[in-house]
Amino acid sequence: MTQLTPSYYQDLNTLVRFLTREGEGGYVFAVAEHQGMIPQINDTLLDKVRAQGKSIYTFGFDLEAEETGIMEQLREHIARDPAPDGLIIKNLDDCLRQRGTAFLQELNFSREALHQLNIPLVFWVSKGNLALISNQAADLFSQRRLTTVIFEAGETLLAKDGHLESRFNSESRNPEDYEALTLKVNLLKKQLHEAEAGGYTRTRIARDIALPLATTYSELDLHQPALELLHTYADALPEEDADKCIDIADIYFNAKHYENASNRYRKAIEKMETEGIQNERLSYTYTQIGDLYYELGNFIEAESWFTKDLTLSEKLEQQTPTELLKNRLAISYERLGDLWQQKGDFNQALLFFEKRAQLGEQLYLDNPHSETLGYGLCIAYERLGDLWKNKGEFDKALEFFEKLNELIQKLYFTNPHHELIKNELAISYAKLGTLWQAKGDFNQALLFFEKYNQFNEELYRDNPHSETLKNGLAISYAKLGTLWQAKGDFNQALLFFEKDAELTEQLYRDNPHSETLKNGLAISYSKLGDLWQAKGDFNQALQFFEKEADLFEELYRANPHNENLKNGLAISYSDLGDLWQDKGDFNQALAFFEKYNQHCEELYRANSHNENLKNGLTISYNKLGLLWLEQNELEKALPYLQQDLQLTEEIAIANPQNMNWQNNLCYSWRDLGEVLAALDRNEEALPLYEKAAAGWQVLWEQTELPPIKEDLDGVCARIEALRTGEL
């Protein structure tokens, strides 16, 4: 007799409650460790349910009646007299085995109709087919009424994989995802052990078990065991098969073994193109190799592959406009939008993001119950909001951030336990807070940042092992710190910055090989340094700025082709230059500002279309010019401030709605005017002061921000002094 686990009766009662609850409907999946357990469980279920006055029957689809659809068979059975109060479907595995993908697709498309039957349905399914459903019919899987009920036999229970569970908990995934992936991993591990003991050929083991297991490990970011499997079966891996070759490439890519990944992607692409294959799989491979070069910072190569993907995706969607291919095309637009935004060409990025949002809205309108499509549309709105914010058009940005917030709230209220959706809702509040802060409404910004922080604290409290959620909480503290510093409350700001640093230090200590976490820690130190400098404690500030620079130097040495890391290093030199200038050490300040300028020139030379890098270069010229001006070295200050103004005018003219860059232009006019006035070139200085005054007058009328009024009053005083000869 099978030994039952202690949870057996709890699981049984879960199904009884589901089948007998008044007004219940929808469906759940049930899994038995041994198929022989199912008849016993069904008999017990029927006895318990009927004892409560309910008419529950077992039901099997007619496999011979392929012309009669799933819903038609169910409705016919329900229409009989007496009508059942619920059904237990017993032959789902047989249907999937005999009719395969076609049956699964039909079942997936019937998910809403299953709910509309308004009676509870229990589907018995094997572990392997449960994994198949979760992977290939994600909407069907996610719209079930309860978490899958699993009946395990004590004598055959598989021990939990502690490493797997630990790693899973460090990621932002749902318990249902863990459940499905655990089933898949344990099943494949068991099959691998049996196959190796049973003398199966290495080729068969590699193809049918080792590679799928390595892929599943990779999906969980368990890269080491995934790579070990590839190494163990290297001689038997089916690399002549394009599909399998792509799977192998994905594992290497996820583990950041870029050369191995690139070689296999190229091999698969060459094989498919040679054979004239043009399908969704080839499109996916173009995207993957494009992503690879994007991560390496090789935007020219990335653009080439993303463009090939777009061309193919548009062709496939025109030939067969299915939801799958439309969504594939939307992803193609998103990739190119991300690329152009990273390159600093916001207008090109806007074209692709608008296409992505338009297609996403169409997809979601056609299938409003799909969480996947709704979430994808949220990401499109988020990208458009970010883009308009970067262009300085805050009202347009607000429009899309509010659309993002409205839609993600709708998804959240439908599924409040979905961690990924709750996290995206938190991010939508952060976006709104950042925008209101940029618009100068600090009270409105505070409301949104406090919501952002509240959601992050809840998420982290519910899953304290999650690296992603812990990092999100740290960022929420940093945003509150930045806002309180802008409001002038340095003590409140310090409180939040110290909370941010405490978490980022813990994260980096637990995962010292993570480039992202190391970068985050460097930024945390930068914020603390900036705050202590504002408080006038230069020694405290110096400690944090030196820590920031040390981390960025390590990051840049390890990845010298990464534009973002090089830019981070440049900014760390700028921070140190500012501090030494405040401390009155001209030579130290000059050394760091020159390093800052050198890196900015190299970055801009390598990517001259990126306006953010161009703006960074203007700032580096401005800092050097003002430093020499402070030393009264006017002839040395002049060329730096002239270069600053030339580039700043170009940026401001190209972005007339960007208030930040218009404000920078006013500073550039004023600063150059200061040098010219000091050189007694008043006729040249006066028009620059007047331009600055006119620009700040416009900005003051638009924003009514006190700092702008102070700058306006200051430059007006300079104009008056010049005109009266008092300067």
C-alpha cells in the first residue's frame, strides 16, 4: 500500500472545498506522484463531495471525436439531466499524448470559456505535462483558480534541492513558477540518474535529458550546474541540430560566456539560412545575438542583428498575423527603441517605441484577459514615459506614466499576489515621483516615492531572500533620500541614504561577482558623499567619493568596453574634483577634472550621437573653465567655457522643450560672460548676460522654482552693474 504524506488529507480537502464551494467556477490542476493513486483519490473525492449534496462526475474527452471541440464536449456533458455541479477530467494526459500541441492550443484558447461554464473543474495531469502547460500555455496555467494540488507518496518523495530553492527565492518569481520549475528539475534529475544507470547512449542522454536539464538550470540562473552538464556531455551534444544549438547558445549567453554563445548562435543562423528556414525561431536567434552585442556595448553589431530580426518579424507577421507573431514584432520594435535610446538618438527611439505601444494596445484590446500582453503594454508605456522625460517634455512623460500606472493597477487588482506585477506597480509610482520631482513639485513627488517605498517594503518582507526585491527596496530609500536632500532636510536624507547603503553593501557582500550590484554600491557611496559635502563635512564626503571611485575603477578594468561603466568612472572623478575644489586644493581638483574631461572626450568621440554623453562633455569643460576662473587664470578659463557654450547651444537648440538643458544653456551664457567681464571685454559679456536673463525669465515663468529666481536675480544684477560701470 502506498505510504501517504501528511499533506495528503490537506490536499484532498482543498479539492473538496473547491468542488463544493457555492458559486465556485473555473479550473485547477491536480498531480499525483503515482498514477495508481488517482482512482483512490477520485473515489474519496466523490464520496466526500456527494455527502455534501453535490453532483460531481468524472469525465473523459472523446479522443475519436476530433471534429467535436473541447468546449462542445463539455457543454454537452453539462447539459445532461441531472446537470453536474462539477467535473473531474481524467484523461488530459491521454489527450496531450495523442493530439499534442493542437489539443494544448485549443485548451489554452478555451481558458475563458472554461471559467464561463460556472462550475468547478479538476484536471488530472502528470508532472511532465504540467511543466509543458506552464511553458507553452502560460495564460492557461496562470488563470487557474488555485495553486496546483500535488499528491505525493512518502516513499518516493524527491528531496528538495536546497541550492535551487535558495536561488529561486533570490529572484522575483511566483510560487507557481517555482512549483513548475521544481517539478521539471526533479523529474529531469531523476531521469538523468536512471538513464546513466541504465546504459543509455551518451547522445540520447545529452539530447533528451542533459540539455533540457541544463536549460532549466539556466532559466533559474543556476549557471554553474548548467555549464557543468554541457561540459560533461560536450562530445555528445546535438550541435548539428539548429534548435538544440540555440538552446546551448542560450545557456552560454545567460552565463555571460559570450564567445561560446555567439559561435553557436552564428552556427544555428547559418544552418537555418542555408536551408531557407524563415520562422519565429530564426527571429528569436537574431534577437538573442543582438542582445549579446548590446550587452557588450557593440551597438553597431547589435543594430545589424536587431534590424535583421525586424525585417523577418514584419514579414512573418504579414504572412500569418497571429498573436504570437504580432507579439514577436512588438519585441523587435522594443529592442531597436532601447538601442537608439542607449545611443542617445531619442527621435529614432521614439519611432520604435510608438510602434511597439501601438501594436501592444492592439494585442491587449484583442485579448484583455492576458496578463502577459497587459504587462508588455505596461513596459511600452514605461519606455515612452522615460523617453519623453529624457527629452524634457514632462507633460508627455506624465501622460504615459499615468497610463502605465492605471494599467498596472488593473493587473494588480486582478492578481494581487503576483510579485512581478506588484513590483511593476511600485516602479510606476517611482516613475511618477521622479517626474514630479523634476517638475519641482516635491510634495507630489514625496507622495509617490512613499508609495514606491511602501510597496517595496511589502515585497521584500514577503520574500526576504530575493536579491531583486532587496535591491528595489534599496533604490526606494535612495529616491527618498534624494528628494529630502532637494527639499533641504539633510538629516532625513541621511537616514534614507544610510538605509540604501546598508542594503547595497549586504547585496554586494552576498554576490561580489555581480557587476550590477557593484555599480549600485558605487552609486550609493556617491549619494552619501554628495550629502556630506552639502553638509560641509568634507572629510566624510572624501571617504565615500574615494570608495565610489575605487569601485568604478575595478568595474571599468574588468569591462573596459562598457560605456555606462566608463561614464560612471568619469562621474566619480568629477565628484572628487568638486570636493577638492570645495576644500580649496586647486591641484587635486585640477587633476580629477582633467581625468573627468579625458574620459568624457573619449566617450563622446566613440558615440557622438548620444546627447547625454555630449552633455557630460560640456559639464567637464565648464568645470575646468570655472576652476581656472576661480584662480583668476582667465586666458586658461576662456577656451574651456567657449567649448562648453558651443556644445550646450547645440544640445539646447535640438531639444527646445528640455528645461534642464535650457537651464544649462543659461549657465553657459552667464559663465562665459563672467570671464569676458573679468577680461574687461564688457561689450561681449553683456549680450551673454542678457541671453541668460531672458532664458531664466522664461524658465521662472514656467516653473516658479526658487533656484531659478535666484539665478535670474543674480544675472540681472550683473547686467545692471555692467551698464552702470560698477562691475
